[in-house]
Amino acid sequence: ISSVPDSSRGKYTCRGRRHSDNQISKTSDSVTLTVSVLCHFISTEKPKPTVSVNPQSSIYTGDTVTLNCNLQSTGWSFSWYINQKLNSPNTNPLSVIISNEGQATYYCKALRGNYESEFSAEARIIVKARPKPVVKIHPAVNVFIGETVTLTCDMQTGGSWKYHWYRSNDEILDAAGMRTYRISNVKASNKGPYRCKGTQSSDPKYTQSSDAVTLTVAG
């Protein structure tokens, strides 16, 4: 049906006839065609999509956010605008990996043939910086075999953190959960880069990994 008139609305069914013996099939279930009128692109007549954001709780750097542009009728393609600039045409839903703290404003618009919707209302995303701990080593980063060394995963923010320690990218299971990792009677094999990170049940559920601090062991 080209240039659909309003009179085309209604219920449609079909059935088939087999050429070999003229046998006629049963009639299909009906499908209802609904026709909405958009008058001369007057803005008040255009549909307006809505935006849903997931997750809706606190968002931190490193999180992935999914935005969905929603319109009740079907057949639309969607374009996304970030801070009023076209960012992602013909994409829905839109998944974004958040890299910077601050805020950004998202809008979407729907297109179907020569028709376009209004812009959606804005969806404003506020992003907090993910905490980043610091590794501190006492008494020094340069020690001798046989000394005792204490490494502390220092977190500047509050929370009920469980700590994870790594040396040369391998997790130190003996130190799992501990803010302070103590090495008695240091050996040459204890040398290397150490880093830590934290996890907890509430937001933010995990920190960034700390910068690595290298422990040097002399004989």
C-alpha cells in the first residue's frame, strides 16, 4: 500500500489457492493495521520518544551504560545526540563505556521514511570518578633479604572494602581480603611490581587498580 490513506486501517486476512487442483486454504488469522496521521510535520503532531537508562543507580568511570530510545509504534530507526551533537545514527539500544567523570546529556530522535519524531526529553548521566587506591611500602621500596616489609592498600574513600593484591599481574591469594600485606623474612623471589584494588557489595562495587609499586630486594 503506497501513500497509506486513513481508509486503509482495519483488519486484514488472507488465504491461498493451489493452482493444481484449485483447493483453497483456511483463512489466516487477522492482523490489524493502524494508521496514524502526521499533519505537515507540525511539531505538536509528531510522536515523542522516551529514553530509558540502565543502570539507573550511581554511574562510575569504567561502567557500561545502555540507553534505549522507545516509541510505541513500530518501524522506526533511531539516532542519538550527545550534548546536542549527532553521535550514533541508526543505533538502538546505545551502549556506552564511560571513560570520563562529569556529565553528559543524551537525546534521541526517531525516523521512518520521510517522517521524523520530536527529540526525546534529555537523559542526563552524571558520572563519578571510580576510586583508585595507592600502594604504600614500609620501611622502603628498596630492602635487603631477611627484612620485614609491610605493604598497605591505601583507600582515600570510605566503604567496606575487600582488598586484592597482585604481584606481576598474579593475584596473591594469601593476602586476599587484607588491606595490609606483611612479608616477613623477605626473599629475592619477593621482588617485583605490586598493585592492589578493592571490591565491595555496595556502589561503587570495585575500584580502579592502583599504580604498580616495585619492591627491590638486595642480597
